[in-house]
Amino acid sequence: FRRVLFRSASSFTPQFPYPFDETRKNVTPADINAEREMCQWFNAQYHDLRRQLDQFGFNLLQANNDWTVGTIQAQADNVATNVEQAVAFLAPRAQALTQSQDFAGDNYFPIYQGESFYRLWQHLSNTGVGIRARNTAWINGPSQQREEHWGSRIERSHVCD
């Protein structure tokens, strides 16, 4: 897994499509910086990490979920380390995103795709914990499917273009 240095300077500018044009006033410079850095990570490393997770899940299924077969445990350790590095990078940025409440008391993220990054971080964290715990349900189960969902949302939104 390659190590990428992130710089705060980039051509990133936040997007404010409807209805986020209405929440623009609640977006802070910290939100913009956090999303900029998460986008840099996403563009540089997310797809490699996603491929590693998918390959590990496939290899584990091929081994009938037996963690002692061949290099399965070594693969698990490698993927878990990469997930943990991603989670460590994303955590302070996802947690720095502003969360506001609407008129009904529901939480929302004023910055476009803020929730997607926040949820991606949460589900990656769960997946990493599951791999370390040797829990197959966390590798091919709901958390990884949710992580894929939020990653796909980020990708399809073009927020990081």
C-alpha cells in the first residue's frame, strides 16, 4: 500500500448543489479543509483499498472461511493495517465536519457529501475491527456493503473531481 503525502493546497472547491445551496451559510472553513483532504485521500487510495478488501474477501471465501489456509492470515493482517491507516487519517477529518439540526431536530451535514465521508469512515472502521477479530461477517457483510455504498455515493457525486 503506497503512502501518499497530502497537501492542503489543491484545486478543490466545495460544491453546493440543491439543497446544499441552502446550507452553505453553515459550512465552515474547517469543513472545507476536511473534505478537501478526504477527497485527496479518496482519489489517491480508496480504490486500491477497495480492491484489497474485495480480493481478501474473495480469497477468504475460496478458503472456506478458514483463516489458517495458506496466506489468508497474512492477507488479513495487511488489509487490516491498511484499513486502520485509512481510518486514522479519516477520523479527525470526518469528526471535524459540522453537523447541524433541521427544523424537525434531524441531524444533517451542511457540506455536500459530508455524510457520505462520515459514514464511509464509520463503516471502514467497523470492517477493520471485524478483520482483526477474524469475523467473516464483517468482511463480506453489512459494514463492508455500507462502506461500498458510501464510497460509491462519493464517486457518483463527483465531489472530489
